[in-house]
Amino acid sequence: VQVEKLLKKFERYIVIGLLAMMVLVVFLSTLELDVILAERMLDGTPHFFLLNIPDMLEIFGFFLMILIGIELLETMKMYLVHEAVHVEIICLVAIVAITRKVIILDLYKLPPVSLLGIAAIILALSIGYFYLKKALHEKD
């Protein structure tokens, strides 16, 4: 019982440390996104304040990466408060992560099998999320 209590404290401190580091990473990533956005919009090209397609794709990928970080923060916060991992949040993180991957991919350089694999992952996550929400809704 004493060892279990000690391990629980250790685990809590680790999660708090990870949470603090994740806050720092999300904050620094947001600052980096600000810098990238300002540099791209003020680069002195004739299309002042406009972004080209590759820049927009990179910036959208960065946005989604920050959103993933925020969702992971939420997961760790829920773990600290409720001492349980919320599968719904993990599923949302996975959906946002695969969405980010699809947005930044160069589809012309990928073999068709890879695209089928990505489609299968998206389908599996979507079906899983649907049934998860359905089960949580029925539980309430």
C-alpha cells in the first residue's frame, strides 16, 4: 500500500512536469507561428500581406500542430483532475494529427497504397469516434 501511494505521487509529479513542458512548447510554438506568419506576409514581394499556397499549407500545418498540443494539454489536465485518461480526447488528438498530416502531404509524391492507408486510418478513427460518442451519449 505504501509503495502504491509513493508510485501514485511519483506519477503525479511526472504528469505535472510533462504538463509544464507542454505549456512551454505550445507557447513557444505559438510565438514561432507568429514569427513565421509575419516573415511570410512582410517579405517584400509585390503581393504584400498575401501568402502563396505552400506558405499557407505550412502555416495551416503549424496551426494544427499547436491544436494537437492544446488537446494533449487537455488530456494531461483531465488525467490530473480525474486520474483517468479520456479516450474521447485521445481520439480527437489522433483525428487532428492525421488531418494535419493530410494537409501537409504532397499527394503527388506518395504511392497510391499510402493514400489508401491514410484513408483507412481516417475511416477507422471516424468510426471509432462515432461509436465512442454514441456510447458516451447512451451512458448519460
